Amino acid sequence: MNLIIKSISCIIFMAICSSCGHTSGVVTNDSQSYVRFAGDFKGTVVYIDDNAPIMLGKSSSADHSDGLGSKKRSIHYELSPGRHTIVIKKDGRVIVEREVFIDSTITKEIQVP
């Protein structure tokens, strides 16, 4: 009888000790958003909010096919989620002025004419 009580006490003690190391948490996604510019970048400068201007022709870009045999260029930039003002100038003239809301983990595409 004494052996049974000791065995049960030992099992309960091990169960209590093993549950102390259990941790829980919440897994969250990357909270970054992205904007992708696509189109003709020659002489194009982009202003996002009050940040420094971005010369589109001088950034990392990738050529991709549009499925119709022609190639387009696209450039991705990382932004924080939320509302952003985007102004695109070509040869000193404003060609796009847009206020966009970008949710987290979303890529918003803006065509450069």
C-alpha cells in the first residue's frame, strides 16, 4: 500500500513538473506591406509620403513577361501598413498622385504610364 501511494505521488509530481515548462504564444505574420511599380520608368521619380525621392530606373527591378510576348519592368518597395501618399513625376511633371491604404502583408501595384 505504501508503495502504491509513493508511485502515485511520484507520477503526480512528474506531471506537475513537466507542465511547468509549457509555454504558449501567438504567431503573427510579417507586418510589412509592399508597393510594386510597373511600367515605363524612364525619367521617373517617385515620392512616398515625405520620404526622399526614389529614382525608379536605379532600383532593384525585375523583368517579367506579361503573357503577350512583351516584357515589363517592376520594382518592389517595402512600406509599413497604413495610408500613404504616392506622387510619381516623369520629366518633372506629375503624372500620378494617389493616396492609398495598404493592409499588412499586401502588395499594391501602381502602373507608371
